[in-house]
Amino acid sequence: KGSVMKAGQMLSLYGQYFLPPEAVDVLSGLQDDTTPVDWSFLQPVIEDQLSAARRAELDIDERPIAAASLGQAHRARRKSDGLELVIKIQYPGVADAIDSDIRTLTQIVRLARLVPKGMELNAIMEEVREMIYREVDYDRELRMTREFSTRLEGDERYVVPQVFPEYSTETVLVTSYEAAHHVQSEAVQDLDQARRDEIGRSALDLFFREFFVWGIVQTDPHFGNYKIRLREDGPDQMVLLDFGATREF
């Protein structure tokens, strides 16, 4: 858990350019959901961050729907109207350990001689450190989720979850639950070539707009953050998740 694992995920994406293939293969396993922590470990976070009145408005499922390096997500239902929500909860202490974790990982990579001569490892790891600090800033992630929602409004190819600031804090982020398939699911893999091409075109169009038009890019592009909603009455949709790594260029 924590920033060491997150850094490993990032190195699995970008390490193909400078790490040995064997190291990349091992690190790629970090892209999958990790073992979740028990609810008793996260319940104090909820009790500390949300008032008793706000907690009473929600029925939270103690079983996680996803677990990652810096936090995990639980489904919830708002009792007043039955609205399905997702509560993203940051693991306690991860933000405080970022600096020491990155120093440790840098030493491991250097001692293992995984980086070729001439490559500035410190600069790479500093970039990693800055990105992780952005990812643990849930206030910023809420703002960026709203930003993407506004910019993509009216384009039916994309779905951005709604945010709920009344339940969100610096370590808890609440959004609408958006049902969709994983990119590598059988349902998506079995699509005909034309529909798969269209999804690929949507992904490329989104990135080109992010980088060349908006100057705001989601820089954590693994498949866990891009789900697919299949539709017969319109274009298949990309459900966009996790804007914590969004960076302005």
C-alpha cells in the first residue's frame, strides 16, 4: 500500500523506456486491484471526516468495490432518494509517508542497478513524488472532476461522475456510481471491430483535446480509470474515473 506501490504502478507504465523487461513485467502486476483493507481500518477516517448527521444520510457497504495503492472505494446509497454513490477513502497515513517512501524506493532502484547509466533517476522520482502529492489532494481531485464534467458536457461519448462536496473532504471523495465494464472484460473484447475502433477513436480524441486544446491532462492512464458503458441506442461510452493525477501543461 501507499506511495511505494503507487510509484511502482507509474514505473510499470513508463519504465518500458528505461527498465529491463523483467522489471516491467513484475511491476505491471501492480496495475490490478490490490488486496483491500478491512472496514475497521477505514471507519475511523469516515467518523473523523464526516459529521454524524452526514453519516446518517448514507448507507455504506463495508465491502469495497475497488482497492488501490492510496485508498479504496466503497459503494453507498443515499437514504433520502436511493441514489447510488461511491465513497473513495484515503488510507490513513499515506500522505505523511510519501517523502520517506520515495527516498526508499529510489535507493532500491539504484542499488538494484535497474536504471541505465546516464539516466537521471532523481529527476524521475521527483516527478513521481509530485504526482503522488497531487493524487492525495482530494479537494483538488473534486475540482478537476468538475472541470472535466463541464468541458465534456454534451458529448455523449463520455461520462464523468457527479461529485458531492457535501460529503467530501480532504481524505474522502464521494461521487455518483457509474456502472460500466472493464476494458479487458469479455463483453468489451467480444465487440465487433467497428465498435472497438470507435472506442479507440474516442480515447484518442479525448487525449488530443486534453493536451493540445485544454492543456489539462489526466496523467494516470491505466485501464482502471477508463471503463466502457455499452449501449445499443447510441455510441458506446467511456466512463472516466480518478482525476487525482490531472496535470496542467
